Amino acid sequence: MANGQQISRNVGYALIRSGEFETVDEVVFAEKEDLKLLGSRTLEGFAAVVDARRKKLTAAGPLPVA
């Protein structure tokens, strides 16, 4: 945890969908009192960014390829 506390949670893989966006990512299975959080890796997998003004995900646009 950010405060230095250590906790244990189960982890796994999941297919994650939100509207038109879909990706596979590693997940931490929360317990009832835990907060829900969409991580930056999932947003990258969606190729999406958060539109804070409209409170929704939007396409990030073309991704550069090396």
C-alpha cells in the first residue's frame, strides 16, 4: 500500500471491457471494502485516455510503432 502497510489479495488475468474498449490484463481481486481502480496498464491496453470533463474513456488515437 502507499502508506507502507502490507496486505494480501488474490491475483489473476481477466478480459476487461468498458463500452467499446476491451483488453486482457493482470488483475487484483478486491475484497468487499476495497476501492475499485482502473490502472494505467489497462488504459494502455484499451488505447484510451480519460476525458475528465465528460467523465468517460476516449480513444487515444494512433500509437507509435518502433
